[in-house]
Amino acid sequence: GPNRFPFADLLDGLRVIGQAMNTFIIAETKQGLVVIDQHVAHERILYEYLCGIKGATAVERQPLLVPQTLHLERASAVLLQERMEEIESVGFRLQPFGGESFLIREAPAALRGKDPVKVLRDLVDEIVSSSVTKKITPTREQIWITSACRMAVKAGDPLSIPEMEKLIHDLATTENPYLCPHGRPITLTLSTHDLLTKFYRH
């Protein structure tokens, strides 16, 4: 039913015009002009994918041709050990490698060419620092939000037209395409009416 795609109007007559500032996707739809923040859009898509809203499809992993070694600070290594299951649930496959080191054998397919060592280190460091500053035990939810943020395309990443189209299609199938997991807006629509009014063409 229509509820499956609460944001299907985003695909209605969709034509991607291009990317502005390597940060915003500009597209035309039946509604008017849509500006999409590529980072928060991708965050929302990955977040729903990781927490299984899309159904319990396993997160796609990619074996690394050569396993990579991740060396961590003590606090980060302890946290990673304690939260191994959650971290593996977002698509990593790890093996303790003595002391504060781990071997990364598989990484989430969603990383698309990002350095898995850096992503994982940033992820663990961020969870450690927020658990220190906010005195909270990192929940599975928090790990999903942080992972989605770390894996998402960034502001400033150039995207091709097919990549932008895929991102919009994926966004249209999410449960909440209007807000990212941190509560930031994802899209801005300038309706045809808004545009005509702005240019005094009523």
C-alpha cells in the first residue's frame, strides 16, 4: 500500500539535476524542486538498514583481500571487546589479535571504498568519548546511529548522477525520509507554486 512508500512523491517525475557544493543533491519532481542533504539522507538509509527496519536482512559484508590490523587505545579496546556483537552486527568481522589489537577480516559493503580501519577507529572512539562524557553505556541504538554517520557519504563527496538517483530511491523507501537519526532535516522542497510566487508569476 501507499504506506510502504510514505515518500513516493519524491520519485514522482524524478529527474536529478545535479549536485551543488558536492553536498546537496538538486532534483526536480512533480512537486517542484527538491534539495537533499546527501550526508543526512545516506545516514537515514544506513540507519534503517542497520537496525533492520527493512526486515532482518543481514547487513552485507565484504571480505578484505588482506585482513587489516586495528590498534586501539586501552579504553577503546575494552569497549570493542564488550560490544563486539553489536559492532559485528553493523557489518564488521573481527578477531582479537593480542593486547589492544584486532584483525578486521570483513567490513560493511556500505563502506564503498572508505578505509575500514579508519571508520572502525572513529566509530569506537566516538562511542568511548560519548560514554565518558555522558556517562552512559553505549546502547545498540547508539552504535547504529554512530555507524550510520561514519559510513555515510560526507558533505564534499562528489557523487555521480546514478549514485544520486540510487540515494533518492533508497531514501524514498525509508520510514522517515524527512529526518536523519539525529533529528536533522534531510530534504527541502520548493514547490512550483513557491517558485512562481517568488518570481511574481502568479
